[in-house]
Amino acid sequence: MLVTGGTGALGAHVARWLVERGAEHLVLTSRRGLEAPGAAELRDELVALGARVTVAACDVADREALAELIASLPEELPLTAVVHA
């Protein structure tokens, strides 16, 4: 699952909700990625809950950057949903 704005307050809430309900792999995007305040802590929290988490710096308004991010994801972990937070 891809959560855009995933390191912000709403995105973090959505990510926790998804993991608590069984999401096994999340890709959280924000313009600053792991440099965003609280991003590393959020990743660690979600991993502790059992999820595989990727935090990526990506401006989703930039089509090329988003396409590059999606192309870089492992084939064994395909995107099944997108949440724009």
C-alpha cells in the first residue's frame, strides 16, 4: 500500500490504522522522506507492529519521480492500494 503524505499527522494515523488491520507492507511518501520530523520513529513503530515499511522522499505531484519510485518497488511486494493523506 502506498500512503502519500505518509509521514504527516494524518498519514501516520492512516498508516497505523492500516497496519493494525493487517497491512503487511507500506510505502510512506513525503517530500522529505526519512528527514521529515518523526518519520524514522513512525517507521520503527510500524515495523515493531509487524509491517515492512519503506519511507521514501517523493513529491507525488512530480509524475516522473512517482513513476521512478513505483518502478523501484520489488515485484514480490506489488502495490495493492493508494491512500492520499
